[in-house]
Amino acid sequence: MNQTAHASASPGKQMLSEQVYAHLRDAIMRGDHAPGSPLKPQDLAKEQGVSLAVVREALVRVVGDGLADRLPNRGFAVPSFSDRRWQEIAEARRTVEPAVLRMSVERGDLDWEARVRAAHHRLVRTPAYVPEEGEHYTAAWAEAHRVFHRTLLEGCGNRALLETFDRLWTASELARRWSAQRDPDRDGAKEHRALEEAALARDADTAAAVLVQHLTLTAAALTEDSATA
């Protein structure tokens, strides 16, 4: 009987944990929790009306997404602007993605060209900001942005490289949102258009150079120097 009760309780706890995880992830992405601010399990449990165990399980998942840190003897916190991880991720992306883009430009077929054009069109036509979603860019634009960048690389035909892109993209999502807020005058639309044009012109050198600059500007907005400039 105890085993039956435990089995029936587990799906409910799992559902609660999923809900708290989604709420916390979205709240961090929206900027509800400032960079460097603590994420106190007791406060979150009270706010969401759930147990500490459910909150801690959700926090561990958020840490796994790179959206929070688990600090020894200090609980959980949102990463800071100056966290070295953002520069390390940017360096990894600048190393991997331009090389994959070169392969994609060289190998991509007509179908790939059509998908790149369609992905860019969707990105251009999707509003980046709407009042009801706060100061950070919208979830719809974030997805259109991801799809555009991934589609550019899909012509490479190498699943392992695309999986590497997926991991790095997820790890850098929070930094992208912060970067957009700290450099509001940046013309991201122009950068994306230049990427599309170079890729479809089969100009691998220019496409790779534009992508490197694109990634560098995102990381630069999070350095201490840019914060005080």
C-alpha cells in the first residue's frame, strides 16, 4: 500500500517541479531576478506554495541550464554580468561556429538556401520586444533567432557539430539577453542581414568574419569595461 501511495505521489511532485522550474527559468530570463542576486529556496517555496524539495529540484535543473549558480555554503544565485563563463562560452562559439558555417556554405544545397531565407524572414518579421513580456526580448523572437542561427549551420550536414551548437546556444542564452539590454544601440538586424547575404552568396570568408564579429559584440557588452563606458 505504501508503494502504491508513493508511486501515485511521484507524478504529482514531478509536475510541480516542472512548473516551478518553468516559472523560475522564465523569471530569470525576463530579468525578474537581477544578475548576482540570491535565489532563496525558502522564499521561492513560499511564493509558489510548494515544498522545499520541489524548489531545490527545480533549482538544480536551472543550474544545469546555466541560468543559476550553486554556491558552496551559500545556496543558489543568478550569475553576474562579469562571470568569466560568458567569455569562455563566447570564445568556444567563436572557435566552433565560424568553422561550421564555412562547411555549411560549402556543402549546403538549394533546400538549405531556401530554409536560411525563410528563417531570416521569420526573424525579421517577429517583434523583438512587447510591453507585456518585460524589458527583455520576446520568447517568439528568441526562438526565431535560434532557428536562424542554427539553420545557417545546418548545411554542414554534421550532427555532432550541430549538437555542440545546441549546447553552447543554451548555455549562452542568458548572456544574450543581458547583452541586448546593455547595448541597446546595437543594430542586430543589420548583422543578421549581413550573415544571410554572405551565406547565400556562398562567400564563406565574409560569412565567417561577420559571425565572429557578431559573437564578439555580444560578449563585449558583458565586460566590466563596457559596463562603465
